[in-house]
Amino acid sequence: MSASSSSVVDTTGWVYAGELAELDDDVPVTVDVDGDPVCLVRRGGGVRALLDICSHQDYPLSQGEVTGDSIECCVHGACFDLTTGAALSLPATEPVPVFPVQVREGKVYVTSPETG
């Protein structure tokens, strides 16, 4: 998936993040959304988006592994809930921000992050 979207914002504030067809199930991908690194994960028919930075140590979560509804940081093994961003295991204790996602006509859009 191309790390695009820097400023493609529609009239409702949603930012284009990429094409759904370019996402494989359970394979994290990083994209740039208005200067923020965002980790996208396709799960079945939906897409989850969270800030692509582990809250324990500034390392890209997109380099980690998806297991069920969580993603594991490959540096120290901290796990985060893909939907809420909640820290599920130590050493992380703080959540990572999640981005609401919409899929429209095969295109993935995200908007301002919410803290899990």
C-alpha cells in the first residue's frame, strides 16, 4: 500500500489512507495521514487504524504481529487492542490512539484519533 494521503481530505474531514484491495488480512501496514504514522490492519470485512508508535517505546507497531484482535510490538512484546488501543500486556501501560475508519467504494479513510 502506498503511504499516501498527506492532505487528501474530503468535505467531512475524513482523510484518504489507501485502497482496501491493497490490504491483506492481519498484515499491518503503515501509512502517513496528515503527518501522523498510522498502522492499518484489515480484519475480515473491516479495517482498524491506530497510531503506528508503541506507547512503551517509540517503535512502529506495523513491524509487529497481529494475533486475533491485538497487535504485538516486536521490540518488547507489548500488545495493544486493535479496536480501542488499550495496552493489553506489559511493558506497555498506556494506550495508543486509535483512528476512526470508514471504507467507501473500496477506499479507506481515517479521521482524528481517539484515545483508547
